[in-house]
Amino acid sequence: MSQGIACPKFLTDRKGGCSLLFARHCFPWDDEFMSKPETPIQKKNRSAIMNAGLEVFSKFGFRGSTLDQIALESGLSKPNILYYFKSKEVIYTTLLGELLTDWLKPVRDIDPDGDPIAEILGYAAHKMEMSQNYPRQSRLYANEIIQGAPRISNVLTSELHEVVDKFAQLIKSWSKKGLIRDVDPHHLIFSIWAMTQHYADFDFQVRAVLGHDDPFPKGEKHVEDMLRQMLTV
Amino acid sequence: MSQGIACPKFLTDRKGGCSLLFARHCFPWDDEFMSKPETPIQKKNRSAIMNAGLEVFSKFGFRGSTLDQIALESGLSKPNILYYFKSKEVIYTTLLGELLTDWLKPVRDIDPDGDPIAEILGYAAHKMEMSQNYPRQSRLYANEIIQGAPRISNVLTSELHEVVDKFAQLIKSWSKKGLIRDVDPHHLIFSIWAMTQHYADFDFQVRAVLGHDDPFPKGEKHVEDMLRQMLTV
DNA sequence: CCATGTTTTGACCAACTGGTAAAATCACGC
DNA sequence: GCGTGATTTTACCAGTTGGTCAAAACATGG
């Protein structure tokens, strides 16, 4: 409920996002009732802001980013941005929410009845593609974790923890059946994350060291090779 | 040469650091001549500032960190900090300089005549220890690379590139002699960096997912296992 | 073309930012 | 215990920051 301000009574209820995060975009006057669909203008401007926010936050983290930068990048004025999102923080957490959804899904989608090596390699390949196609998301996430995950620690210790434990159990069961080598499942998962996200987060270093090559084709092959060696009995 | 200001004519010439970075600590009045040894007070305060700077910059990056935070963390006043380092930027680049030195050295120290697998595993173990004992340095570096390495891109494309190429050649030669599997040397190096630094940069996530265990003993074993599988013919 | 709600803007604010200048305090060899 | 240089503090500044507000401009269906 808002005071004095122009107050369209709707709410954009695109509830996707990780459950623990209010990944719903917010208007200042949002309340829980009465929603209207987005107008084209809203859609356009919100996505421009999301894109600009991603661009800026993924580089400089929350503290290092400014609304002015986001305004410049999105082509909107600062007050106009605050018309669509009630604060810098909301832009940031909205981005994080969408990101977490995208990241948790493929872990959940692993098929316990599939071929173990194919499933694990498939997951790694998927993460690699995300590093290639959405490097900014990866960097945004890295930034948030590096500074201690102040806004998502609850997600890490609940949903992520849970989903990873389930995956780890699955891996363990595959090992026990002799379908893959006996590996530490949690640390296997960490090394998949590490190797794949490295190509997004350290993209600049990778390219600087490599010269002019596109790192991805060879990188993907290498990661696959590495995991196959690790997992094949 | 400085104007008007109290002007002790010395310079702390601890030239360590990566050649391309002025890793020398700076007094505002530093000039290239006439150096005096550090007084105990200087030593204490500088190292307090370095430590506080590392603490803050490694979390929030350059843009996201403030002199006030560093002042608070170090227990010195803001102007007093600027008495020892002439700007925020100098604190930051000094830290980066020291860090790059520490990181380049172990790559250079790899023995071409040693046992290939022992050398590579030894390097990985060393990086793992650095992640365990100096996680803030790792995060500082990650922060810098993520935002595009604006202050060290020249080091990446020259010294790092060079040193890595040499290491890669060595690995290639080991492969050719049949001492290790045929692997992509550059991407092998990347995966070593990725897996080891992950335990520092994503420490928070690792611990959140794992619960209360210390991740390092098992992590180190896992990485060793992984590399051994990858390299053994 | 009018009315209503939507979108955008310009002016503004208090808090914070990196940094300066000069005075005040301190440490220590003589 | 004095003097000199080293260190620290106090007061300050101009620019930036996230955010507010009311007014203006716009869109659109009737």
C-alpha cells in the first residue's frame, strides 16, 4: 500500500525463481492482491533494467555498482528505474532469484535411472554451455558468494544443500553398484562447478593466457575427458 | 618530491612483487633516491593497512570497498591511512602486486627434470594450501579478474601468459615422452586453478553445502585423485 | 478530445565518498 | 628536557550515492 504516489493496482506475478527468494519483480505499490498483466512498456523497461543490472552487478558486485551505472546502461533515468524496482537491492535480489532457479533446475533434472556417466557428463556439458552463453550470471553468482553470500546464505544451506545431497547420494549409489569409480560425490560436484564456471568467471584470464582462441570448444572437451577418466571404472 | 607536507626523505624499497607492478609501498613523498629503513611503527601500520585492505577488497572489490571500511578494520584513521599510502588505488595495486608474485613463483619453480606426475600434483597441492591458508588473496584475485582485470591485464598477457606457455610446453613434452596421458596442457592448468581456487573463492558455498566439515582434507584428496586419473597413462 | 491511469522527468536531499591541509601530538637521539 | 622529524588528528571539501517528490508528459479507450 503506498501513499500519494501514482498507483496502478497490479502486480507482476511471474513467480518463477527459487522459492526462498522473492524473485517477483516489484512495483513500489505492489500488494498481494489485484494483479494486472504487464504492458509492453513495462516488459521492455523491466527487461532493460534486468539486463543493465546484470551487466553492472556481475562486474562490480552489489556494493560496487551504482544506480547511475545501471541507468546509463539501460538508457533510463535513475528515478525511472526506481519506478520499476523500488530499490537497488530489489534489482539485485531479483537477478539472484532468477539465477538460482536456472542453476538448481538442471541438478534436479538429473535422471537417477539414466546412464551414470552420461548423466554426469551431460550435467557438466550443460553447465559449460551456461558459462559460454550466460557468463554474466555466473559472475554475478561468484561475486555474491565471494563476499559471503549475505543475501542467499539461506538458499545455500537449505535448497542447494538439499539438492546437492540428493545428487551426491545418487552418485554414491552408482559407485556402490560399480557403475562408476568410487569418488567423493560432493567434491566431484564441486570440481564440476569449479571447472565449468571457471570459463565464465575467469574468462578474461583464460583468453589473456590463451591468446586469441575461443576457449570453449577445447575447454569442453577437456572437462569431459577429465570427468570420464575420473569416473570410468 | 612533495610540497608543504612533512617530508621524511626515505622510501621503502622492498622490491618484491611482479615486475610489471609497482609493488613497492609508497609514501606520498617517495622519490627514487634516498631511502631509509622502515621504522617499527611504519612496519606495523603498513602491515595493518595491508591486512585490512585485503580483508575489505577481497570481499567487495575495488569499487565496492571504501577507505572508511579499511580505516575501521585497521584501527587507523582515514587520513592516517593516506599518510602511508597515497591513495586507495595504491593500497589495492600493492596488494595485487604481492599476490601476483606469490602466484607466479610456484609455476616457475616446477622442475622440468622432476617426475611429471609428482611435479603437477605438487603444484596443485601447493595451490590448494594457498587456498586454505590465504583464501582472501584468492578472492581478491578473483574479484579483479571478474571485473575484467583492468589493473593487471598487462601482466596476464605478458608474464602470466609466458610462464603458463612454458609450463604447457613442458607438459606437452612429458606427454610426448609417454610419461603422462595426452592432455590439453593449457586446459589442464585451468582446471587445476579452477578446482583449487574454488575452495577459497567459493568457501562459503562449499561449507554451506557440506555442513560443518572442514572441506580441505577431502578436497585435496579428491583433486589429487582427479589429476592422477587424468594423467596416468 | 477528454479523462484516467501510466510513464518520465527535474529538482532536490542527506549520507557517504576519496582526498587535502594544517595543526597538534608523539618519539627519540642528543 | 629539547628539538627535529615522524605520526596522528581535526576540520574540511567537492563529488557521488541511493532515494524522494511533485509535476509534467504520455497513452489510450470512450
